[in-house]
Amino acid sequence: MNNKKALPILFLVMFLVMVGFGIIIPVLPFYAEKIGASPAELGMLMAVYSLMQLLFAPIWGKISDRIGRKPVMLIGIAGLALSFFLMAVSNALWMLFAARIIGGLLSSANMPTTMAYVADITTPENRGKGMGIIGAAVGLGFIFGPAIGGIFAKTSLHLPFYLAAGSSVLTFFLVLFVLKESLSKEQRETNSTQASSRWAAFSGPHAILFILQLFVSLSLSGLEATFAYYAAEKAGLGTRQLGYIFMIMGFAGALVQGGLVGRLTKKFGEGRVIQLGIIVSAIGFALILLVHDFATAALYLSIFGIGNGVIRPSVSALLTKSSTAGHGSVTGLLSSFDSLGRIVGPPLGGWLFAYTFNLPYLSGIVLSFIALVLFQVYSGASKSALKGQ
């Protein structure tokens, strides 16, 4: 399929997937509380989804190398629709947990398979642009989804879940009828005959990039979990203002991912863009310590968001270009490391905030520095591996 036609379709698919996912974010805590969930149980409800993503994203990525991207994307989107519908009809806590487990298990197919599809249809020099476009779709979906969920939750707490299910069904038919398979029959057969572990991509210098992504994800999710309390304490900001701040940050990140990542990676290479992203993220963390009102919170968080936003697409592009494992295996494992960061980050951030409220952002600077050092180690190891060939 012509990548000029496929990329806008993939953008729309991931945008709709993330709108559906985002719709339930502001509603789920109140919905679970209504059913009888304690704060600890709500935390587990959030964590179990990420845990399923951690465990199953590499498996789905590898399956997509063998049977093709399209069938695996359809499974992922159908799983998302099913989980939203189950949540909509839940009247007991175990039903919500079952829905989240099913959703996490099946929808973990979506991100790695879409990224692998992009890697299939883009040339190495345009890979960063393709990954950035998908990153922008994810960012915009997360902006519009929660806003839609918040509006319709006023009518009924059940309605957002039905809307999310409807959005997923629409996406399913979009993929079914419009998107063509990116892997030829010969490629699928070749991948099927190559017996390799789903950890095959985690080898040599490449392993360092996966760990780097873990640190980036860890610092981001720690910030997301604590910033509401931090902004309330330092600048007296309320929930509505925080919603606007995260929306501004999301738009800034999406614009850079959709418009700049491709140009920057083409001109300077993924390595320099990753390093630049880490440095800008660290500056963002340092500036957040100086927040004192709405304007500074929006500006400093956007600087962080822009830096953080260019890293993941560039890491994805670099790995799919240089790893000999299948694209699905690579992107699946990368999604897994991302999920691990999202599981560990919020409780770690909360614990650091409870100790002293500046600590999550000081630790973010330290994590950024570690990520920068890891990239230098990766560069050195890659050069040594090339000389040894």
C-alpha cells in the first residue's frame, strides 16, 4: 500500500483508538467508586491494564510479524470495543476488573502493530516522520478523549463507556475496509519460519535503547501522577486550570511530533534528536521547580512535553532501522518497556512527592541525565560493533 495513503489512515486509526481510551480516563475513578471501589482498588484497576500491556505487547508484536499487521490490529481494536462495552454494563467490581484485563490483554496489540506497520511502509530516512505522525495522533487523542468523556459524564456515568465502545467499533470497520496489509505473503512466511524469542530484539547495543525508553517513560508518568498536587500547592491551581495546562502541553507535543520530528531526524539523524529531546526534558523538569502561576505552569510543562514527545518516535525509528528482529518484535518490546515505566512511575512519583514535593522533578532531572549517559554508551557500543564486523 502506498505510504502516502496509508499514513493518514493510520493517523486516524490511532487517533480514534486514543479518543476512545481517553474518554474513560476522567470517568473511571467516579464510576469505580460508585460500584464500591476503594482508592487502593482503583489504583489496582489502573495498574492491571498496564500490566497486561507489559506482558502481551511483545507477544502481539511477534504474532503480527507472522500473520500480518491487519488481523492483529483488528483483534486489538475489537478487544478495546469489548472492554468498553463490558465496563458500560458493569455493576460489580469484579466485572470492571475483568473488562480491564480483557482490554489490556487484547488492546496491547494496537500500538506495537501500528508502529510496525509504519516501519514496513516507510523508507529509513522517512521512518522518524512516520513514527512522529503516529505519536501526534496518540497525543491529540489523549487531548480530545478526556474532554469528550468529561462532557458526557454529566449526562450519565455509563454514557462515556458506550461512546468509547462506539468509537472503537467505527475504528474496527475503518481498518477492516480501508487499510491494506503491509506485509507480503512471502515476508509473513519468512517470519514464520524464523524461530526466535520475543526477546530477540533485546540484544547487543539495542538493549540500551529499550532501557533508555524505560527511564523516559518512568519520568513522564511520575510527573503526570504528581503535577496536579504540585501545581495546587505551588500555584493554587484547580482541576479546570490543570485540564487546560495538560491540553496545551499535549498540543505542543503533538505539533512537534507531527511536524518537526521527521524534518529533524532527516537532517540530524535519530541519535541527535533523542539527545536533544532528553536535554529539553531535563530543562523542562528544572523549570517546573519555578512554577508560580497558570502561565508559567503551561509554558514549562509544554517545554517538557516537547522534549519528551520527540524521544519515543526517534527511538522507535532508530530501533526498527537497526535491529535485525522483525518490526513487530521490536515495537512490541518497546511498548512493553513503556508500560513498565507507566506501572512503576506513578507510585514512585507519589512516594517521592510525599517525602518532599520537589523530589519527583529533581529525580526527573537525574533520570534524564541517566538516559543521556545511556545513549552515549549505546553510541559507543554501536560503533564498536560496526568496527568488529
